[in-house]
Amino acid sequence: MIDWEYYKKRRNIKLVSLIKRHDISTYQQLVELLNSKNVGAPPEEEFKIAHKIAMPKVKTTPPAKKASKAPPKNKTTPKRRGRPRKAKG
């Protein structure tokens, strides 16, 4: 079985990207995936850190009440800056 450190350096892969790509939610899923590839799993602490980065908890907040919109201001187009025209003559 190949060591995890050697595998990640050889394949230039990060644990966070592996977790995201295969949608891994538990350490056991990671172990099964890597065993199928004949690779030893990283320590569980390393997995926990990478999993927090890869799958952050999403805070659910109630939708904010929409404030009444103020009428839009009349926008004036700015004067175009360009090269002055040549005078005929």
C-alpha cells in the first residue's frame, strides 16, 4: 500500500480538493476511497481540518425584509472625453 504523503506529493493533490471532488463527508468514506486506490489514509485529525475547509457550515439566516425602494435618481450621462476634432480650414 502506498503512503498518503507520497501519493499526495506524487499526484500533486490536496486533501481539501479530494474531499470536494468526491463529496466526502466522513473519514470512513475517505478511507474506503483511498483503499480502492491502494493508498493509505491520512490521519483523522488531518481529515477533520481539511473537511472544515472543504465543507464549511452554512449559516441559515431568515430572509431579510425588503425595504421599500426609493425612486431612482435621474442619472446624467457624463460628458465624453475624447480627442478634440480638427478644425476645418
